[in-house]
Amino acid sequence: MTELRGPDAEHVGVVDFGGQGQPIVLLHGLMGRARTWWPVAQWLLPYGHVVGLDARGHGRAARTGPWTTEQFVEDVAALLRTFDEPAVLIGHSMGGLHAWATAATHPELVRAVVVEDMAPDQRGRTVETWRGYFESWPVPFQSLAHVREFFGSTGNYFAECVEEREDGYHLIADLEDLYEIAAEWGRREYWSFVDGVRCPLLVVEAGDTAMPPGQQAELAARVPKGRHVVVEGAGHVVHDDAPEAYRGAVEAFLSEVLGR
């Protein structure tokens, strides 16, 4: 079994889902946390040692910046250095960005990458369009059932993203931190990171994506060993919206990359 070593092994934001051998690291999206990956981690166990990482500002990770992509990448790289061999990175949305950026800047640490519904260039978009929706949430939620009812098809996902306080359930992450993280995506593009990826890469795009059209296909095309799959009818959280289609695409990719 590949084991976590050194001070990062004690990081409270690391969730060890179990398994043996090939390190597989799960990177969540904005607003999420490592434990949202639990259903996916269960079918990944035959492929290796599955670990989830809370990004800073999320889950049980540090609540301090800087809130830059480069800092998030260094956090991922610090975890990967605790393994005995390069890891497979599987990232949703923000986690997908961090996954391909880590592969580009620390190629010796990454064996393969899966990106779920994230585009490299969202310049011009603003977090201001999100504020009204987020601030309309009935916080505090009165129960986990209330969370699931409010978020509908992604209710189970968001139930993992809240914590109980004296007056009810609140999002674990701070919205102001999340706005700052996402604001960077509206100011810069990440194609230079894409062009630095040399390992195998799978892009799983939601059929009902809100990402700029065509970019996810181009992301895969610009990576020498890249491939692109569209899951029709799925929303942004593909692994929750269409779990069987997502699993089929990822398992086929891992079987080829890992020689299973």
C-alpha cells in the first residue's frame, strides 16, 4: 500500500478512502470538500489508493490565502510528494483546473488527469452574477433533509458541504473567500498550463455545461494524449448527475492508463 508520509500526512484536509497501490487523488470543486467524492471513491478502490484533498478555504483545510491557482497547485503538489509514485489526479470544476495545472508544473508527480466540466478561459465572467443566488439560500438550513430538498438533484452533494451550528446548517466554506477564488478565473486564462500537460488526460464535459462552448474539446485536443467525452443531459456535477456514464468514461480511461 502506498502510504502518506511526513507532515502533510497529518493534514486535517486529507481524507484517506482506502485501497492499495497506485495513488489516486480526488480534487473537489468550488464550495465542495473531499468527502463529496465518497460515492466515486468506492468504485475507484480496485484501481489504487484513493485520497481526497480539501482545498484551502474548504472542508477542514486552512482558511488562509493567498487564493491563487498557483497556491492551490502547490498544496496539491505537497500532498503528491508524500507518495512513492506519481498519482492520478481526478478533479471536478475548480479541482480539474488544479489537476491539469499541477500536471503541467510538476509533471514528475502526475501519471494521468481527469478533468470534469472546467474550461481554461472564462475571462469577462464575474462572480457578481452569482451573489444574488447564493445570498437567496435559506441559511441556516433547518436540517440535512432541508439541504437535500432545496438543492434537488445535487442535494446529496451539498449535504456534504454544510456543517451544523447552533442555529442550523451553514456552508462550511466562506462565501467571500469563494468569490475571491472564482474572481481570478474571470481575469486570466489557463491555456499555458494546458499546453504544458504531457500525461494522459480525459475531459468529461457536462452536456448541459455552463462553460464557454468548445473549450473543453479544445482542452483535450491540445494535450498529446488527451480525449474528450460529453455526457448528454448531465449538469455541472457530472459524477452526481450521471454517475454511471461518468464511471464508465473514467474506468475505461483508467483501465487503459494503468494497464488493467
